[in-house]
Amino acid sequence: MLLLVIAILFVIAYIGGARRARSLVSPGVTLNSLPGHYGSLVALWTCLPPLLLMLCWGMLESPVIDRLLEAQLPAGIQAEGSNRVSLALSKVHNLAGGANVESDPDLAPVVLHLIDLQSRNRILSTALVLALALAGFGVSLRRLAPSLRARNEVEGIVQTLLFCSSGVAVLTTVGILSSVLFEAWMFFGKVNVFDFLFGTTWSPQVALRADQSGSSGSFGAIPLFTGTLLISMIAMLIAVPIGLMSAIYLSEYATPRIRNYAKPALEVLAGIPTVVYGFFAALTVAPILKSLGADVGLEVSSESALAAGLVMGVMIIPFVSSLSDDVINAVPQSLRDGSYGLGATQSETIRHVVIPAALPGIVGAVMLAVSRAIGETMIVAMAAGLAANLTANPLESVTTVTVQIVTLLVGDQEFDSSKTLAAFALGLVLFLVTLILNFVALKVVQKYREQYD
């Protein structure tokens, strides 16, 4: 509701600022900018400070309230440590929110205090936001004058907003990378990096107590890397040829009527949820492969890399096809006409002119498809299984890095154990592999762009 009120104030401020600017016009007096710029200036100064206040308030509200509640908790709970305090605060929030949890008489005063704090917080935040919006409206409206460079100021504010938006994206990336690096560093403090990168046994199960058997797991990630590469290779063998040939046909040979029906039908594959592909792979493709293998005397596992790779390849076809089609269509017609003028056939023109000219974009599409294959989780979990087998046989069950990351982080985990920290180490390796793929693709694109631009 508060955002809705601010949106209404934005419209009112814009209209009021524009009307105020028009009223300043008189014989011999002209505006430095258009009335719309004055209206935009008033609207921005009316809404941006309240929105910034709401953002800061929302970031500080929860920790401040939790700190105030922590002081109200019984002394016995505070003496038990931070974990007990966190559980108590979580229960207090659930009780205050009306969740169906067992009540605790010791926490009843804290729940009432939280309800009172939330009520006061809503009143205070609403009052401050509205007061700041009205103050911004009044001050900016009084600043309007014919000589005010409203357009320059509006453009400066918009440029600052755009810079902040790009900064959020960059800082988010840096934050994610820093978090993964820190947790991976903690993991490598417990497990040797060479044992992780070159070990051949993956068994991350760690005992809860030191006196239990298997108190130290095995974190050799070679089986995970092998399974990831095997399934991705099978998927690429399906997706790249079919996708590229589909793109060539749709852009060079298909009539407009066929293209209008075939291209949307092909791109429908990209909109199917991956869990549906997983069901299809587990319930249809895997039994068919197992039956066909039995007919020819091959033992095919009910969960195999081949089943997951085939279905994943079908899923990735639209990525290769659609992007390659757009790139091929972007090749200038003059190149084709020049080839035809020299006596080349259509197929020769496609092989020797169109495909080389479109190669940078095609390489980018393939690299995007490879990244998509490496990062796929649901199909592998449902069709290839969870067994970390070190094998190059596509008929056996394997697992991938992403599936193991999900498995390690499922359920209640302690984030200081080697088992949980292993997920961040795997994520770091996955990030580095994707970075290398992007770097290779960029180098290929730069090389061929210098040749054809």
C-alpha cells in the first residue's frame, strides 16, 4: 500500500511540476527546459528519497528488532549460546505471525513485545516515508524557476540510477564469488586440494561424532567431473548437429510459411520445465534403452548417462537452433549475392560464406549450450542417478557436480562440516570451468570477427 501511495504521489508530482513550470512562462520569460522535464524533476525528488528510506529501513529493520528481542529473552536461553537464541527468536517470530507452533509460556512476553514493536515500526516507517515524500514535493516545487536546468538535472539523476543498477549487478556477482571463495577456502582447510581435484573416491558422508565409523569422508571429485563431462558430451552430440542443421534449414531453405510454423514449434522445447524432461527420461527413455540393450545383449542400467544425455540434448536443441538462426540471418545478403555471382551453388555458399561469417555467433551459441548442459540438475538426478561412479561407459549410472551440490545442501546441515563445505568447493570448480569456456568462446569470436568485419 505504501508503494501504491508513492506511485500516486509520483503522478501527482509530475503533473504539478509540469503545470507549475507552464505558469512561470510569461512575455519575455521562457523556460530553460520543457515542462515535462520540470515535472519529472519534481516527481523524482518526491519519490526517490522515500524509496531509498524504505530500502534502508527494510535492511535494518530485522536485525534491529532481533537485537531488541534478544535482550528480552529469558536469561537461561541467552546463556545457552547463539544457536539457542536463534531458535528462540525464530519461534517468537512464528508465534507472532500466527503460525501453528507449540506455544511457550517463557516466550509469551517476548511475543507480545515483538507484536508491539512491529506495530510501532509500521506507524513510524509510514509516517517518515510520507513526510519525506511531501517534503521533497514541496522543496522541489519551490525550486522551480525559468532558469533552472531541469533537463540536465533529470538526466544526471537518471544516469546515477543507471550506474547504481549496474553497480548492484556487479556487487551481486562479487558477493556470490566472495561467498563461494570463502566457504571453499574453509573446505580446503579441512581437505587437501589435490585429494579433492584428483581423488577417485567420492563418499562425502561424515559421522556426527568422532567415535562413529566413517568419521572422515572421501572427497575425490574425479567421478563427478567424469560424469558431468560424459553427460554433457552426449547432450552436445545431440544438440549441436540437430540444432545447427535446423537453423541452416530454417534460415536458408525453408519457405516463410514453413518457418512461421517450425520455428515456434522448435522453441516450445525451451519452455518445457526440466522436471518434465526428467520424468520423460526416467519413465520413457531409460526403459526403452534398457529394453533395446537387452535385445542386443548389452546390460543397460535403469539410470544411465545415455538416457540423461539424450534427453538433455533434446532440451538444449532450441538454444543452439534459435541463436544460430538469428546469427545466420544477420549475415549480410551482399555476401550471398557475391558468392552466387561467382557461380557458387546455394550449398557451397552456405558452407564457404554464410557459416564462416556466422561462426562467432554459432560458437557463442554452442558455448551457451555447453554451460546449460553442465549446469543442468533435474534431468541428471532423475535419469542418471546419484551414484558417483568413475566410468566412461554411457550405459552405467553416473552423477554430476550440480546434482551433488543439491544433495549436499538438502536438509538441515551444519555449515562448518566438510560435507556441506564440499558443495561450495564444487561450485567454485563449476564457476571456473564456465569462466574458461566463456574465455575460449570470446577468443574464437574475436579471431573470426577480425576476419569478417
